[in-house]
Amino acid sequence: MRLSSLAWRNLATRKSRTLMTIAGVSLGVAVILATSIANASTVNAFKIMIDSITGKADFLVNSVAPGGFAAHKLGAVRQTPGVAQAVPGISKRTNLLFEEDELSVEFAGVDPRIDRSLRHYAVSGGRFLRPDDAGALVPQRLADEQKLGVGDSITIAESGTRHRFKIVGLLGEEGAGRFMGGRVVFISLARAQQVFDLDDRLTFIDVRVKDGADVDVVAGRVSERLGADFTVELPERRTEAISQMLRGLQVGLSFFGAIAIFVGGFLVYNTFSMVVLEQTRELGIVRSLGGSRLQISVLVMLQALFIGVIGSAVGLVAGVGLARFLLGFVSDTVNLQIHELSVPPEGLAIAILIGLAVTLIAASQPAFMAGRISPLAAIRIRAKVPSPGLGLIRLAFAAAVLGLGVYITFLPGGRELGRFAAWAVPIHATGDFLLLLGAAFMTPSLVGPLSRAISWPLRFVFGQPARLAATNLDRNRGRTAATAASVMITLAMLLSVSGMTSSFRHSVERWVDESLGADVYVSGPSTDTSYDAVYAKKLRKIKGVSDLTSVGYTVVNLGDGSALWRGIEPGSYQRFASLQIVEGDKEEAWKELRRDRRIFISTVTANSRDIGVGDTMAVATKEGKQEFTVAGVVIDFGGDMGELIVGSRADLKEYFGITDVSAFRLKVGGGALPADVAARIERRFPDMNFQVYDVQEFKGMVDEQVNQSFAVFSVLILLAAIVALISVFNTLMMNILERRREIGVLRAVGATRGQVGAISLIEAFVTGAIGGLFGLIVGGYLATDIVKNMKSLTGYEIDFIFPVETAAAALAMALVFTVAAAVFPARRAASTDISVALQYE
Amino acid sequence: MGVGPILRAEDLTKTYGTGPVRVTALCETTLAVAPREFVAIMGPSGSGKSTLLHLLGGLDTATTGRIFIRDIEITGLSDKELTLVRRRDVGFIFQSFNLLPTLSAEENVMIPIAIGSRSGAHKEKDAKRLDHLFALVNMEERRHHRPDQLSGGEQQRVAIARALVTEPAIILADEPTGNLDRRHGRDVLSLLQRSAADMGQTILMVTHDPAAAVFADRVIFLSDGAIVRELPLEGDGNVEAIIASLAELGD
């Protein structure tokens, strides 16, 4: 008989265990593949979004000031040498109103006569827009979601008026229909100008250059011709900005993928230790019949190969399904609907390779041990004597890996690494990984003392079973350690994510509490919606409103990126918010802000440019580049990816020509309730597209956003936990199988079923406790490193908060799950047939 | 003897499987063992020796028939009740010693008492008993050693001490010398013999070895699941008689 068929038969005889091991490998591979698909699909979705709207355009022209620019600029662009085509458009974010709820969408006003020469419209039903068309073109997917069709109407509210659009056509899943993940409505330019009160103004121009012309040169010419009021944006820069934005998410996903396969590796190691153990006699017989050491090792490795191949294959299928599931969460996190899966070939290859490699590496030690089985094992079994020499080597190795991991976490992160800043996250993730690995290798050395310590009090309750459990755990240190390590890693991951979330949430909440002192918030659906300043007066008149301040927003160009400009009224704003000024004297700073060209900047903006109070910052204004002096640095979680400038509304008017208001903050008085006042505002201005929140709702929204940002990671942790649970179950089963005879003896000399079962449960409990306690320590440390990194990566001020409640709950859950995983093995032990077990060798 | 048997089995039958794969391991076997008696059970492989021993010790349940230990019927007891019977009234000695590898010799001996007490702690009375038992099996010097630090003979002596620790009604020994050389085997057998004589223990021993069987007071021969002969052992020439009986049974 060939070795491979013997290996195959060995696996086939132990079906349930083989299946569980395959499941562990598959889950690991699935997570790796799913994260790589999620990464690729997210980047792809953004690319599609940009391509779908830029079409054949080479660059995009925008005005610095919101509210658009005069249509005659189109002529100036068209006349620029090298320009082949300039296509005007209007883009506005607003809410579609339905009976029950609202849906935020992009409204795009396009010129039906020429837009199709630039963008691809795949009309799947009805017709395309006509010039002066009053109707709308809606993506098929959006229409289906809302159960709409050609001939139905959609409604929006702008500046106090409701506007209805009849759907004249539907767009298929390609080209323009995929812009914003299909959250888009196309209308004619003429209708857009009318609805959004733009007269003959435009908000962007797409430009295509002549064949053979240099895009950069033409863009430079256009920029020169239009002056400082305009910005010229090349599509590559957007793509670049997006991959920058997604980097954190990608590293996070990859890190958890690595963890999943790591835990899966433990499972495989456990399983193959068990395979060797169970087959000791068989392998001994093969040896005694002339099988070489190598053949025995090969026999075990062949089993690993089968499991690796099948596990990876199943994992690939599961990975695609899992990716779809993950993308649901990623869509929420990045605020873009991702429908399409991109399966990167290198992702597939890596997933298969890692699945196979981890399985083979994990099985190699048991396979080597199998080769050393004496032919005598066929005849007798002696108790194994642990080798202290190996223990010391392992301890030294573990300490070295752990030390290296800790050392790396102490390395500076983010910008402190200068031009290697992009490597900060991968470097720290490697450090965290090494730390986990070192801690995992260290567990065998700690199992002895820890299991004795933890089971000591249990002796007083459970008596002899607790004593036996402790000695059993100590005897199988390697296996106990592998199980405890699985629990440890899962718990550490759980804790680091919840540490990250709770720290972030805590800091955001503190910011919300301190800086958002208003009772009611009124704004538009997005920061680029604005209202005439006259609404400040109207809102003041609402019953219950005692005070009000107006805020204007615009996105400004800083040359090396963009930031949100929050134009406030320094006089009244302080009554609503006490900004957390971290640099500069508070009173002095506020006084300064009233002066011309004085600004506060967020920590993110300050850190990314290494500037502080007294420094100046160049901002593109309608009068060209102007220097603004930093009067204070503030902690603020608002802004464009954290990039925020707080300036005065006076400067907003002077340098950007903006007098409109984007948001109002209100205080209530006279015993009125914020919720009542909010309701009154909504009733009084039904068609203003006002988003009105009382302070509680506002906090709830912030909380939800924080949760959404971290939801992906929670899902991945859950998967790692499932693998860990299988691993724990496997180990406990292995303990039972190995000790069948001992269990038989115990039963023969008078141990009850309950006592025998209790031994297994206590072993599980103690193992869970060792892993749990270890996990709390390692996880706590990892969380501090992750938070430190997040701080340095984003520039946000985040205080580390140890998630006490989650830690307690996680520890309790670790214990419950480990003990639960032991219930079946314990029952199996308790119901052992004594006379059979006694003959078992 | 004037006293009733301490162990009694009536019409014991044990079958495995059903239908065409049905195997009868023991067929309507009846036997009685008197207090302090040392009985050897012999027979060819597959004659039902081990099955009989397992049934008598409550390790397995009979298909039909009844077993009495100290006049208490153990057939039909629940698992929990059977466990208590094993703990109090039966001591086992196995061919492969079956000591728990993680425990010291002393801890192994104490197991039947420790699992019966809530805290698992030793009492003073137990300590005296241990001293006595380790003296009896001549293992005083090695009572803190673990099984893997003991020779086969030493392990079996520890196993005997374990079987004796609860002063059970009966000790069941399954090939106790099967894994030992002749010298250690003789040690173990004379120890068993002394236990029966001096401590008043009743012993039932399964063995293949006529040289082992001669240590008993009486030999029961099994064949095809039934008792086919009994041989009381007195005086000399017993080994030859046993070998002759076995030869007749075709072993």
C-alpha cells in the first residue's frame, strides 16, 4: 500500500476531527482571502466612482468658493490651447425625501447635448435626458431599492421649496450609473441651475485635452487663465488621496487576516499532535515492520498536505462569501456602496500558499516527533517525560521574540519616522504580531505554575478532580499552552479592538461634551449645503430658542491637500462651545481669532504640517494664496479627514466670498425641551432640507459613526474566536482520548461519572483562565500601542482608555466558552466504557 | 466454613452484538467465592475469563443473571450505585498496572479514598494505613516516586496497595503477573497470597500461568464461556495437575 493511501485512510477514519481541522484551515484562508478581496474591491469601487464621473476627462476644474462660478468661465477654458473639450456640470449633495425616511444622494446637473461625449450612460430603461428636461435619470439599482420605475417621481427640498422630478430613464451598472456607488441622480443642467438657485452658474468643468497634448501643461494653462479662484484637479491625485485614506483600513484587515491564520495554525498543530498520539501504536507497528523514520514523518506530513489542500480549497469558496459579508461593513465605514467583488489573483495565490504553508509548518513538529516513535511503542506505552532542555530553548526563543515585539512597539510611529512614515503601521503591526507570537510561545513555561495556582482554590470545592485536573494540565504543557494561547490571542485581539474603539469613542465624546454646548443643531444634508443668513433671524423667533450662533463651512485648498474651514462668530460661538485649545493661551487665542487672518487649526492639521501657534499657513482664497496666522491648536474630530481650520465668518466672507450659513447652533430657554424645539423647527420649515438634532440625537449619531468605523474588525475577531473555539474543543477531545485508560482506571477504582466529567471541565476552566488572564495583559498592552499609532497616524488627540467592562465580559466569555467547549468531551469521558477503556492502548 | 460466600454469581450470561454478529462471551455461569479464599480462573484465550472478572467487579453489566457481593445484589444497580460498590467493595489489579502517571505512588494508592472524600485531603487514620500498606508491599523507600520512576514489579506492588487500601470485600486481579518477569511475578503472587491469609482478603485472579495459579487455593477452568472444571489445590504436584487440565481444554 502506498503511503499516501495510508495517510488518506487515517484521515478518513477520524472524520469529525479531520472535518474540524479542515474547518479551521478554511476559516483562516477565508479570512485572508476575504480581507484581500475587501481591500481590492474597496479601492476598485473608488476607482470606478472616479472613472464613472470623470469619464474621458483628463482633469476637473472647481472654484475655490462654494456656490459655483459664472458660466462664461467655460468659454475661457474652451479657448485655452490644448483643450479639446470642456463639459460643464453642477454637483450638489441633497436628500431624496420619501414618506418615511430620507436618503442622501448626489444630484448631478449635466448638459444632455454634450455630456455623453465624455461620460458613458448605459440607459437600461426609458430614455436619456433632453436639454431643458425637467425629469431625472436614476440608476436602476437605486430605483429598485426604492421600488421606483420610469414614470414615478422623486422629491427633494431646497431653500424652502419642494421639487419633484419625474424619472424619465434608468441607468445600468456601468459608467455614470456607478457614480457614488449608484447613489446619484442626473438632471439637466438647466433644471439644476433653477432648483439649486444657481442662475447661470456652474460648480465644475470637466476638461479633455487634445490628443498628444501634455495634460499637466494644459492644466497649468487653464489654472493660469482662470486665476486663484479656481483649482485644477487631476484624477490621479484623487486616487492617491483615496489609497492614502484606505491604508489604515487595509493594514487593519491584513493584520486580522494574519491573526486568523495564526490561530488556525495552532489548531492544525494541536490536531497533528493528536494524530500522532492516537496513531502512536500504529506508527510503532509500521516502524517495527521496517518503516523508516522518514517514512513515518512523511506519512504524517501527507495527512497535513491533504488537510491543507482541502482546507485551502474550501477556504477560497468561503472567502468569497465572507468578502461579500465584510464589504457590507466596509461600505458603511468608507461611506460608499461597494457592490462589485474584485478578486486579486495575488490575493488568491497568497491565501492558498499561506493555508498550505501554515498547515505544513504546524504539522512538521508532530511529524518529526512521529518519526522518533520507537518500534517498541507497538508493544508498550510509557508515560512521556518532558524534556527540560527543549523547554529552556523555547523559553529563550519566546523571550527573544516577545522582546523584539515590545522593542518594535516602542519605535516612533507615523510622522516621527520621516519619509518612512508610510511604513509606521506595517512596522507596528509586525511588532504587535511578534509580541503575540512571543507570548504564545511563552505559555508552555507558565502553564505549570499558573495551573497549580488557579486550580488550588478549586480543590476545596471539587476535591480530588481538581487535583487531577491540575496535574493533567501540567503533564500536557504543550497542549494546554496551545489551547491557552488560542484563548489568549482571541482575547488580546478583542481587547485591542475594544481598547481602540473605547479610547476613540471616549475622546470623541469628550470633544462632543466640551465643544458642542448647544441644545439643538440645525444644518443641511452636507457641509456644502448653505442657507441665507436671514434664517438665523427666523430661527431665533421659534418659541423656546434663547440664543443662536451661525457657522459657515467651506472646503479650502492648502496646496498640499484640503481642509474644512469652519467659519464661526467668535463673539457668540464661545457661549456654545469651549474648544479644547491644546496650544496657546485660551483667552489670548480667542481674542486673536477676532483679528483679520487669524485661525485655529486642528491637531491633525498642526501635526501633519508640523506647525503651531504663531506660524502661518498658506490658503488658496479668491484673492490668491493668502497667509493665515495660527492663533491656537484645537482638539477636534470634525473636518475633512480631521483637517480643520476654525476661522471667523468675517474672513469667510472676505476671502472666500461666502455669506451663507451652513449650520446653526441653538440654545433653548424658558424651560423648553430641546426635542420640542427641534420638532417645532421641523414643522415650521418643512421644505428647507434642515437636519435638526437635539443634543442627545447628535451624540447618538457620533456614537454610531464610531461604531461603524470599527465594525469590520469586530466581525474578524468573531471569526478568529470561532477558530479558537474549535481549537479548544479539539484539544480537550485529545485529552480525553489520550487518557481513556486512566479514565477507565479512575472509574474502576470508584470515581463517579460526575467526577470524571468534572476533571475535564476543571481542566477547561483553568486553561481558559490562563489564556484569559494572559490575554488581558497582552491585549491591554497591544491596545495602548494601537491607540498610540492611531494617534500618530491620524493626528487626532486620543487618550488611552482601558475597556474595563469589555475586559471583564471577555474574560467571563473566555471561561464560559472554554468550559462549554469541554461539555461534550467531558460527557464523552464520563460515559467511557470502563472495560473497553482498560484494554485501550 | 460456616459463613456464606462473600461473592456469588448465578446464571451469568454476557452477549455482545445482535443478530448474525452476536457473540456469547459468558453462558449461564454460576460460582461462589468464600471469604479469605484465593481463587484462580484459567482457560484458553476467549474463554470468557476477563469478561467474568469485569462483570463481577461491576465494570460491565451482565446480559442476564445475578451477582451478589456480601449478599447485596449488584446486578441492576444504577451507574452511581455501582461506582460506590467499586469504590468500597472491590479492588482491582491489572496486568498493565494502570497507575495514574501524574501521581506519586502514595497518591495513586490514596485515589480510591481521595475520590470518596470532598476535599481529597488525607486524614491521620489514612496516613497510618498508608504506612502499613507501603510496609506490606515493601515500598516504603519509594512511596514518593512517580510510576515512570518505578520498575514493573514496583508498579504492580503499588497497584496491590491501591487495591487493598479500602479493605474491599474482594480483590479482582486480571493477569497481575502478565507483564512481569518470573522473580517479580513471584513477589507479587506471594504478596497476594499473604494478603488473603494474613489480612483476610478474598482474591479472584485471572491468569494464564500455571506457576501463578498454584498460589491460589482453588482453580476454576473456563472454556467457551462456561465453567468446565474446578481444581482444589492442596499439597504438591499442583502445577502438573493444572497443566494437565489445561491440556485437556486445548490451551
